Amino acid sequence: MLRRIAPLLLPFVWVACGGGTPPAESPAPKTEPTSEEPEKKPEAPAASEEKKAPPAPVELTLEAKSGSKLAGKAKLEAVEGGVKVSIEVSGVSAGAHGAHVHEKGDCSSADGKSAGDHFNPGGHQHGMPPGETRHLGDLGNLDVQKNGEGKLEITIVGANLEADDPHSFLGRAIIIHEKKDDGGQPTGNAGGRIGCGVIKR
């Protein structure tokens, strides 16, 4: 008889002893699907958005023209908003000598006239830098000392060294004149062409 009653008394004995309800096993935590997407790496900028490198500087030799004894060189560098032109000459009479960028990159003639007229893509009147009304190729004057040496350094705003650009100095020529450019019309009354150099890579 006790064997039959014993199983029925066990729950009451557990409670009486302060055991309480046997703890149920905790279910394993569920892994909730995350709504966050994996971190994306920043995309590389498109080639068109990358900053374009400036064109390389151009250096050239100035040839003597019209029977002069001129020797010289020039360097053109792309800078913010324009082109920096640096010219050095020797073997030239003391005083001011007009300097211009001419429209054609051709120094083949003995008098330098194969370089054509002043480079003037804007169709302006001749003038002296830094005035706004002038040819883009108007560089002003070199100051030559008694020893026959002279320099000119000027930045021409609006010019560039890009290939096939209408305002580019590439494919043009630098001309040095026998006299001072006085700013007069149509080309400054600077006389003959005593030096020429083609602006090319």
C-alpha cells in the first residue's frame, strides 16, 4: 500500500521542505537577425573627380633673328589662373625690349615674321600688362643692362599650357623685339624681331 501512495506524496514533501517548484531549464537564447548592414568601404573617387595635375613646364631656346647677337632661353609654368613666363637674354643692346607671345610656333624666317602677329584670342587692342585691355600675348618689356643681359618674369592671367585650348601658349612663339613696347597701337612700336623661340614640348 505504501508503495502505491509514495509517488503521490513526493510533491507535497518537496513543498514542505521548502523546495518550491523545480526550476525549469532556461531555453537557449534565440539569435535575432540583425537589421544592420555590413559596413561599406568608401568608394574611390571617379577618375573625373580626381584633381587634375598641372601641365609640365615648357623650356625653350631663343634664336637670334634679324642679324642680332641675341642668345637666350625662356620657361613657361602653369600656375593658379595663368602661366608664369620667365625670359633671360644676353647679347642685346641696353634698354627696354618688347616681348610678346605670337600666334604661330614658327621661327623659320630670318626676320622672325613667320611667327605671325601677337597672340590675341580675345580680339582685344594691344596694351601693357597687367591691364585688362591687351593681347593675351603681350608680355611687356625686358630690361637689359649695360652688359647686354636682361630678364623678364611675369604671370599672364587667363593663359594656359593645355593642348588644343584656344587660350593656350603651346604651339605659339616668343618674340623679342629690338625696341621698347610703348603700348601704342597696333603692336607697341617695338620694331624688328631680334629673337624667336617656339613654345613646344
